[in-house]
Amino acid sequence: MTKPASQPDARIATSSPFPADSRQESHPLASRLLAAYQAVRDETERRAGPLSPEDQVIQSMPDASPTKWHRAHVTWFWEQFLLGEHSPGYTPYHPDYAYLFNSYYVSAGPRHARAQRGHLTRPGADEVTAYRKHVDAAVAAFFDTADEATLAKLEPLIEVGLNHEQQHQELLLTDILHVFAQNPVPPAYDPGWTFPASNRDGDAWVTLMEGIHTIGHTDDSFHFDNEKPAHRALVGPVKLARNLVTNAEWLAFMKAGGYTTPALWLMDGFATAEREEWQAPGHWRFTDGEWTIMTLGGLQPADPAAPVSHISYYEADAFARWSGKHLPTEMEWEVAARAGHLNDAFGLVWQWTRSSYAPYPGYRAIEGALGEYNGKFMVNQYVLRGSSLATPDNHSRVTYRNFFYPHHRWQFTGLRLADYAV
């Protein structure tokens, strides 16, 4: 098994991007924060490293962003929310960059239209590199001069910034894969890449008996605001598939007419499948009489044993209906994953649940512009749980709530089934 050159292992759920050895009490807070900051910033550049300047400017669809934009946006985040608000006398690197590289923070000011990010030929990739180096130097100087009390107060903001950049590291890979998938002669991000091996040990199904469980983040370790408040929920009785659905199972669904049988689909889903002419998951191609998949390693044969990926909620729901099953709720998934019942809960594909992305009971968004981070998206989307092969190291946990619209499928998204327990 190999991974893309820029992909760390993401199988283990952890709570913070800070390196474990940097948490030793003998290290001052400034050194620990700087080490964590530099590690995350270096990983962004490592992921962008195999790409040419031409690769970095392309926006292949409105939902994706150019690599160059990702690199600049996460830099603007540090400039805006750390340096701009807490470093006395700091002057923004360029007066236009806040407009160009703000994403959806309305409270932070106007921004360039999301769907037009690929129109930005300037600044170039090298200029974005210079911007990153400038902000990195300013952040390092800030950590060096700020007193411990100030840094302690800002630590939660810094952790948000680190985790925010890690989210964009995942998007950097999924977005460039979508770019490469549009090429008639498919390039490879990493020619040596193969899909990580999956684990299929144990019984096929795990049963959760009826019970009341705590759902959500329960301590003060890092989490996003949408993971709280922790609350009690009734779960079960239900059976969850221990394993992810594979390409072989998906090929059987396709062969049985799964994409052309309206009775299997939600109405909006079937309309989307017809309009988009879906015949297979995203990035699949029928080449020389066999199905191939556009991957980070280029065009590769569809591995029957690998988990199916790049499917929308609509497709996942249709497959579950065809199987005589359904998708798990996010609460069921969390209870099973917390107990260690699920194979490949982390590190291969995000898993669709049938839970709408909505606030937990008692949820309140944090104050200020960062309050726009999650809460305002809590409508018309579905929750995915786990993590994917593109998720950075130390960015997975059992309470993490990812969310996408039901037609989205350019991420590494798959599914596991659920069934009613008798």
C-alpha cells in the first residue's frame, strides 16, 4: 500500500493538530504554538508541491477552488483573524488580498465571487508563496514577542486556524483530483499512489440494542462548535454494517440497472442523475470494456475490493434502497464507532448518514466572524462521519461532523449500510 506523497495516515481519531511531543511542560507555550503552526503550514506546501503553476490556477467547477486560492485563503485567515486583530501595527501584505481570498465571512468584508476564483490569474503561484512566507514570518514574530497570557487567551483561535488549514489541505487534494479528472489525457498527482487497503475482519453486522447514549463532544479538547453541546439521544435497536460498501457491490448495483430504476431514487436524486447523466460514481470511466477510476495515481482499474468512493447522498440512498437496507443516522454511527465496532471508520472514505445537518439541542454559534464557520450552513445538507484518505493526520475524531449537499460527490465519500434489528 502506498499513499500520495502529500498524504499522512488519517486512521486514528485525535483531538488536536499539536504534535504530541510539543505538549511537554518543559516547552514554553510560544514554542509549542510555533511548532504546531509550522507543521501545518509545511503540510499545505507539501501537498501543493507536485503541482505546476498551471495546475494551481484551474477551477474545474464552482464547488471546487484552485490550489493557489486555497494556499492564499488559509494565509489570509491568519492575517485577518490573528495578525490583523491581535498584532499591534501589523499592515496587510497587499490591500486587495482580503477581497480576493476571503471565502464566506460576510462579517469580515466583501469578497470575490466563489464561482470565479479560477479567473484569478494574478497573483501567480510564486506571489502566493511570497505572501505565505511574509505571513509566516509575521506570525513567528508575534509568537516570539507576545506574552504567555496573551498566547494562552489566543490558543483556541490558533487551534481553529490550524484545523481550518487542515480542512483546506483535504480540499486541495480533492479539488485538484477533480481538475485532473477533466483532462482527456489523465495526469497523476502521484504516479505511485494506490488506494489504501481496507479491513474486513469480524462479523458482517453489529447490533446496537436500544439505549440512551451521549452524542457529541464531551470535553475541552479541540472541536468545532457544531460538535456541541453533548446531549443524550435514543439509539437502536439497529444493525450497522461493520464494513464499507465496495466497488464490487457497486458494480452489481450498476449491472442491475441501479442508475436507471426510478423507484430506487428520491425524486430530486433521480432528476439530478438524469440531468448529470450519471451512470457510475464520480471519476469513473468506461475504458476499453472495463471500468476505471481517476485517482491521485492517475487512471486505474476499479479495484473490486476497495470501498466505493465519490458517490453522492442520492446514490448512497438509492444503493441502500436497492439492498433492502438504509443509511445509518449520525448518532448510530457515532455510538458504533466509539465502541470500536466499525471497520475503516476513519482514513478511507467519509460515510454518508441519513441525518440532516442541523444544530444539536442548545447549539449556539460562537460570537464574531468565526461564528459563520458552521452554523449558517445548517440547512439542506447531510452529515458525513469518519474521515478519508485525504484527511490530514490528527484531524479525525468520533464526534466530527462533516456536511455536504446531497448532490456532491467530488469528495472521497462512500457508505456503510444499516438495517432494522429484529
